[in-house]
Amino acid sequence: MPLPRFLTSLVPRRERRESGRPLIQVLRTITFTQWALLLTGWLAWTCDAVDFFSVSLSVTRLTQQFSRPTHDITTAITLTLLLRSAGAVVFGIISDRYGRKWPLVINLLLVSVLELGSGFVQTFHQFLAVRSLFGIGMGGIWGLAASTGLENLPVEARGLASGFLQQGYAVGYLFAAVINLYLVPDVSQTWRALFWTGAGMSAFSAFLRMLLPESEIFLRAKAQQEAAGGERKNKTKIFLHETKEMLKKHWILCIYAVLLMTGFNFLSHGSQDLYPTYMQDSKGFSSHDATVATIIGNCGAIAGGVIAGWVSQYIGRRLTIIIFVLLVGCFIPLWIIPSSFSGLAAGAFCIQFGVQGAWGVIPIQLAEISPPAFRATFPGVAYQLGNMVSSASAQIEATGGDHLKTTIPGKEGLVPDYAKVQGILIGVVAAFVLFITLIGPENYASNFEKAKTAIEEGGGRDELAEPYQGQPSETSLSAERPASIRVEDEKRASMEKV
């Protein structure tokens, strides 16, 4: 009896895995501009993570500042996650319509202003309002950063680049933790200094993106339109029509992507957002030790993400995700059972190695299964809708910990048992992610950069881009013609022969 296709397709066919050039050779062909676009996409996502995790690292100080319990403070995290979907829709559509450069610059500047404002609030309700608006700004960053970083690179380098780019999130958390460890305790503004530093980093990232050119995809599309005699139809009208066509054709794929990202966001936020509070309240460690453990965990995340992205280039995207999620399940006991700092730090490293290893494949997995003309909107909206569904993860853990109590050596009375709540939540979520990944699609090593853009007729009706089949070395995407243009050329040549 033959195995189901979702099992037999876990490992890409041999010809699809061996058709590309060696990675070292590919890396040598990447131009300075391509490297710079990848790095600015990474930096944008890194700054976004600094801004987001400023709240997670400041929960204890915020409870004292506003005289509120922990589950009230985590409402700010929930509101940020809820409204990220709105930002993904707005900035994703603008990016697919107008290009990658200026939408990302404006998005970063908006995030910078709102992060700056977070450090000036005086009341709890002001804090919630600013963090809600921040969620809209934050929602646009990931889709724009991922599309900017990946679509300009050779196909064979995208797996490694995906892992590197996604771990900007872990690096941002690491930066925020270091700032919280060494700057915040030494200044009178305490937690506010963390938010102000994040605002400056986002503004700097916007400045760097301003110095670089537009994505090659949109430059090529503009050149083709000018060669054809300029714009003959309103691009906005075409864009709206192609968006409608894309939704009609790929609505099942849209639902699948949201379910996938729901599981992934529960996995990451459930293991990160309340971690410093868990270390302090449930395990009895100081704020300093909790921050150090957070730093160690994020070192594991960075290593896992880069390694998984590289491995996915050889064994496929889905199989890599499954392997790293299985690692998460194996290390849950080490994450929650020990009482010593060394044991818990080792657990944090291993858990985040698995969680962010699986996450490292997500940028390229979503880019490859996306309708190719909507690589900013589709992944970004799917990601942030998943965030919206999982937005209550920190509150679930905080509320569960308030109801489940435990004791710790050297401390009288009962304390919240966040360990048990986190262990149960992550175990269930890991099982869900395994299932949804196993049954899902994969379009390994697709040539999505050759498809039409969303401002070209037929872009919304394009099938998923064809897989990479091995082509001559190119150092610039500008030398390649879109698949749709080549098809028209072939038809024209056949007519001339007749």
C-alpha cells in the first residue's frame, strides 16, 4: 500500500535538491546590494523585536509603576499582538502595490515614534493605548523585511538567509535583554530607557534602508512597463483586481497559512513572553539572573535558526520544521523541572534552539508557498493573523499560574506555578504544529522572483512559482526575465514559425 503524498513529499526529489550550485559558489556571486538588502531586512526585524520585548522584560517594573497585577500588564502584549494583523494588511498591500523601500522606511519610523511614546506615558491606560497603536506599526515589519531580504537572493542561498533573517527576532530579544541588564538598573528612568533605546535603533534602521535602492523585482517591472509604452491602465485598479483573483484562487492556502502561523506564534510567545517573570516568580531568581537566562536562551535561538535554515536547503522545509519541533517536545522537562540556574539556563537554550530552529524555516517556507505576486501581503498577513489568534498566550500563562500554585525553597507561602502551565501549553502546541506541518504544502526552491508582480495583469491568477531546476550563475536578478514574459516570447516565436 503506497504511503500518502504528504509523507512521500517530505524530502524533495533528488533532482530538485542537487540541481543548484554549491553554497560557497553561490555566496560568492551575491552582490554588495543584495547583501545590504538582506542585512537591512534583518536589522528591521531585529529592531522590531527589541521594541516588542521591552514590555516582556519590564513586566515586574511595570507592575510597580502602575500598581497593577501581572495579568493586567500582559494585556499590553495581547493588544500589541491583536493589532499586528491590521498593520500587516495595510503595509503589506502598500508594499505589493508601491514597492519594498519606502513602505518599510515609513513603517520603521512609525514604530520608532510609538516606541518613544511608550517611554513617556504616565498612566496604565495611556500605556495600553500606545502599545495598541504600536501593534499596528509592528505588524507591517516582518512581511516587508522578509520579502526585501529574500527575493533579491539566488535560490540556493535562500534557506540559509531565511534562518539568518528570522533570527533577527532572537537577536533583538538578546539586545533588549542586555540593555535591560546593564543600562536600565543604572539610570533613573529605569524601564523607560529601554523603550527609548529601541526607538533610536528603529530610526537608525529606517535611515539605512533609505540609502539602498528599491527591490530589483519592482525596478524590472517598471522598466518593462516603460518599454511597452508606459502605463496603459491604472495600476491601483489592476492591483485590486488581481488581489480579488488571488483570494478566489488561493483561499484554502490562506486558511492553511493562518493555521500554521497560529501554531508557530503560540510556540514562540508561549515560550518567551512570560519567561523572565517565570524565572523570578516561580523559580525565585533575581531580575539579573532571569535576564541572563533569557540571553542564554536567545543564543540557542540564534544557533537553531541559522542551522535549521541551512539544513532546510538540503532536506526540505517541512522535514526540517518537524525535526526541530520534535526537539522542543524532548526538552520541555529540562525547561521546567530543574531548580538550579544552570539546569534552567540549559533548558532555555535547548527549547529556544528547537523553537527558533523551526521558525528559521518559516520566512522561506511562506515565501515559497505564497501566491508569488503577493509575497509581502500574504506571508505578513498570515503571520500576524496567527499572532492575533495566539495573542492571549501570555495572559493564559499568567492567569493559569495565578490559579496553580507551588512552593519554592527558601520562600514562604505559595507562588504562581508558571512552569506547569508553560509545559502543558507548549506540549499541546508542539503537537499541533507537527500535525499542521505534516499535512501542508511545500514548494521547495521555487523561482518566485520570476513571477509577475501584483501591479501586472494576471499576477493574482499565477500558480505557485516553478521549482528551481538549475540555471547558469547570475549575479543579478535583473538579467532574468519573468516566467510570464518568457511564455509570451515562446508563443510569439511559434506564431512566427507558422
